[in-house]
Amino acid sequence: MKAGIDLISFYTTKYYLDLKTLAEARGVDADKFHIGLGQHRMSVPPPDEDIVTMGASAALPLMERIDPESVELVLFATESGVDQSKAAGLFVHELLQLPSRCRVLEVKEACYSGTAALRFAASEMERRPGRNALVICSDVARYDLGSPGEPTQGCGAVAMVVNSTPRILELEDACGLHAEDVMDFWRPNYRDEALVDGKYSAKVYLTTVARTWEHYAEESGRSLADFSRICYHLPFTNMARKAQVQLCRSAGANARDYGNAMIDESLGYNSQTGNCYTASLYEGFACMLDTAEEDLSESRIGFFSYGSGCMGEFFSGIVKPGYRQHLLTDRHAALFSDRTELSYQSYEDIFNLKVPADGWDYVFAEYRTGPFRFGGVSGHKRIYEKMG
Ligand code: CAA
């Protein structure tokens, strides 16, 4: 395959809760979150941000770098959909003023669906030279207040332009797949917060690393020595450390030779945002590209994508020479330096302020947002606004 990621952009909201504050409120040692989970802050979406505003905000800088008229496919991957019928991508399509000759749909399988979207987009663009696909992964991770999952909450979005002449990453054909019907994490239609069997979910994640690697190795004939870096789905950053140990075991490699150096550069953003479900893997990839001191041109990156339920995929790509000129590193750094810290009480107030489910019209107060905001609901319709 020659197609792949041409451009990549990350967005998260302007509010965060320090996990020290959460630890105090819950009466637990902050080291459990900092050292045990590897997390420091969680991004919090104000009531007027959602997966649509985050996805559009991630995509906006990319549309300034390509001809938006060339976009003929928009795939919106999410676990936190806002409508049972309408694709969230159609709201983004309007906010970004994309052409009407475009295929737009939403893709779902927990945190995995961004990877399915990326690979489907790449296959499609392979035979559409000169055209672009926009893949958006956008999610809000919510668990019950006081539950073990609470410190792993977060939110964020990644947008990627995918085409047949990528400037960042060329995808390779081989992939390792694993699908299995398990109840490790799920969210019934009547709940805003996910239900999770936490310890079991971590166990299934690791088994899926092993199964997908076995399949990938069989397909590609490659060993761990063929990789420069590995990016993992990041429910919290220490999960990647456990996964890397599992991968070494499965690949018959020594964890001392293929340890943290292969993953460390991908963890920084996630430790500051928390889980972004579909976006987490690609948030990690963007972080690695932005922060690696070594020039990664021509190196092979492995990706492990995991969606509870469960679906896993191990795949790989080769970083394109000159990729650094096309990164949004400064923009990403500005996002992190321009956030407002919440008190515990503000976090809980925001958490409890949901879109009313009674169908009444509703207008949200203005909070700090990016270029787009979710203004409210009128006649059962969500209203989105462009700022400024
Ligand atoms: N100092 C340092 N470390 C400490 C500590 C302290 N004072 N107290 C505890 N720890 C360590 C523990 O030893 C443990 O480390 P290990 O896992 O290496 O043993 C770690 O902190 C966490 O402690 P617990 O296991 O006791 O934590 P918990 O049971 O309260 O919650 C969790 C952990 C189950 C992962 C929970 O956060 C959770 O349910 N998260 C949501 C589900 C999830 O993220 N699953 C991941 C795989 S599924 C997936 O990837 C899909 C997805 O996106 C959700």
C-alpha cells in the first residue's frame, strides 16, 4: 500500500482537572494515579464542547493546508455518539464547509473504530489519486463519579488527512486481527457513563496484544527488531508499559532490549488528557512525532489498536522523509499551555450538567472553547456555532 496519513492534528478542551485534586477528593494517595496509572491531568469538556466541536477543531488546521474541495470521504469514529441515527461527521462537514460530493459516515467499535476508519480510508484513497479522505477520531471518556475508572477519564480528538501520497506515514499491508465477544467495557444506550470490568478489561487488552501480534508476525514475517517505535491504544499510559512487556514475550524478545525507549515519546499528551478512546492511539502517535528528538524518517512504527468488546489490530507504517515540516507541533504545545485548571467542585458541576434528555429547548452558557461550540438544542436539534 502507498496510501497513509498525510497530515495529523490533535485537539483537546481548554479545561482540566489535576489528578492530585481528584486524589484528595477521593481520599486516595495521588501516587496511585501518577505512578500506578501514569496519569497527571484529565481534560474535561465544558457543556458547550462535544465530539463534534472537538472533531471539527482538530480538522480545521488541516483544511487550511489542503484544498477542502478535494475531500470526498469523511469517516467519523467515536464511542460517544451524539445521535442514534445521524452521523456526527455531517455536523463537521457543515462546520468545515466541505463539498456536497462527499461520502460521510460514522464508524463504531469502541476505541478501535478510528483504526478501521483509517484503513478503510487508505484503501479507498489508494485508487483515488489527488483526492483526500478526512478521518476524525473524537471521544469523551466518562465513568461514574468515584468509580475506579474515574481517574482515567478524558477527552480529545485527532483528525487525519489520508491520501495516496502521504507526507507523514505510509501504511503497510500486513495486519494482525483479533475479534471476540467479551463484556469488558460497554455503554448501554440508556447510560452516559461506560460500564467496565476494569481488571478484566486490562487482561483482555493484553491477550489481544498477543493474538494480534501472532497474526501480524505470521503475515509479515517480521520480528520486533524490524521496528523503531510502537504506539499503543492508551486508556492510561501505564497500560502501554504492560503491553510492551506482553509484546516482547509474544515476540520472543528481551524486554530489556525493547523496553520503554520504544514507547516513551508517545505517552506525554495522554498523561495530560486522559483517555480519548478512539483518538488515544493517534494522540500517542502525534505526541511521538512531535517530541522524538531522533529523526524518525524511514523508520517502521508498529500500532496496536484495541476496542473493548472486543476488536484488536496490530499494523505498521513507515515514516516519510521530511515529515517534520508537516507536523502541528507548535499548535499542539499551545493547546496544552492554554488550559484552565478546574477546582474539584467545578469538575463535578460540569460532570453533572448533561444535555437535558426531556426534549426541551436548551441554550448553553459560553465557556472557553476552540473554534466551534455546541450552543444548545432547539426542536430536538443540536445547534453548532463557529466562534469569532
Ligand atoms: N503508589 C504507587 N502505585 C500505586 C499506589 C500507590 N500509592 N496504589 C496503587 N498503585 C498501583 C497498583 O499497584 C496498580 O499498579 P499495577 O496495575 O501495575 O499493579 C495501579 O496503581 C492501579 O491500582 P489498582 O489496580 O488498585 O487500581 P483500580 O483497581 O482502582 O483501577 C483500573 C485500575 C481497573 C485500570 C481502573 O482505572 C479502570 O477500571 N479503568 C477503566 C478501564 C480501563 O482503562 N481498562 C483498560 C483496558 S480496556 C481499554 O483499553 C479500552 C478503553 O479505552 C477503556
